[in-house]
Amino acid sequence: MTAEEMIAKAAGILAREAGPNARVILFGSHARGDARAGSDLDFLVIQPEVEGRHREMVRLRRSLRGIEAPIDVLVYSEEEARAWGHMPGTAIHDALEEGKVLAGA
């Protein structure tokens, strides 16, 4: 499976698992176009509300078990994205600045 195929498959699974109002954003080296062999896939999932961020990240990561690639998933609520997305140096800021929205509005 190519990197593009893995990205599409992972984004589809994350969109389905995160719910209809979630956004799935690819960020990091694959979004910038400078990924190398073995580069991980970095996804930001923004949901309307998040209860138990760690538990939700684990749940979403487990849904990707069939994809043979290193994958990181960050989860934030819409409110957190608005509050922290403008702060340079934070992961969410970088993801929102350089990322590519693959699912959601």
C-alpha cells in the first residue's frame, strides 16, 4: 500500500469513528510533502466535544490497527482548537497551519 493509500484509508476510518461533525487533518511531513520512507502519519482530529482525550486518542488509534504504518493521532475539541490553535509552538497550531483537511468542514 502506498503512503497516499494509507493516508486515505486512515482518514476514512478516523472520520467514521470520530463522528459526522469531526474534522480530520493530516499534518507533519506528509502534509508538507517532505516525508521520507518510514515517516509517520500525523493526524489531528477535532470533535465538537471531547470527554477523556487520552481515552479517545487510544480508541481512534486502535481503530487504525490494520494499517501497517506508524500513526500518531491528536484529539482536541472545537473549543480547544479555537483557544490554542493560534499559539505558535503548539502541536495544534502547527497542525492547523500546515495541515490538510481530509474530512469534515
